Amino acid sequence: MAAIVLCCGLSMNATSGLKKADPAPALHAPGFAWNFIYAFGSGPVPGLSWSGDYLYISSGSYLVYSANGYGFLTPSTPVYVSAVDNANTYVQVAETGGGTGISYYDFMEY
């Protein structure tokens, strides 16, 4: 009987080192993808794109408000905007220097 207990104990210890690490939290599950879409406001901002948690603009200067704070968006300065952090709120994009208004964007999960 002692041999069976010892054998099982060694077997469990030997395989415990082979366990896979716990997966990332559910919010960062690998199966999720996001679309950054115009929701409402002054119309879509020309040249605005989102990739890899950053907003990019091809020309102009914009002020961006999001759940991650605010930033000044220019062609040389992308602004960090996380899809996960902004999933339940809108991202505001306003042209600086007396622009035409504010455009609101949303993240849609698919």
C-alpha cells in the first residue's frame, strides 16, 4: 500500500511542473477582435485610423478624449486608446484650432 501512495505522490509531483501557465484574463482573450467605428457627431474624421491600441491621423491636429485620458493627435504623434478600456464608452475626437465640432467613435467587438 505504501508503494502505491509513494508512486502516486511522485507521479503527481513530476507532472505538476508541466502544467501550462494560466491564460490571460478574460478581457484579453485571444478570440476577440475590435472595430473602431464612427458613431455620431460632426461626421467621420478624414484620415483617422486605429491599430494596435493607437489612433493615427494622416493630416491635421486633433484632441482625443477617451477612458485612457486625453492626447493631442497629429501625424507624428499617435494617441493611446485601448479597445478594452473604451468598450463601454465613446471616444471623442475634436479638431484643434476652431474645428467644426466633435466626432464620437465606438469600439465594436466581433
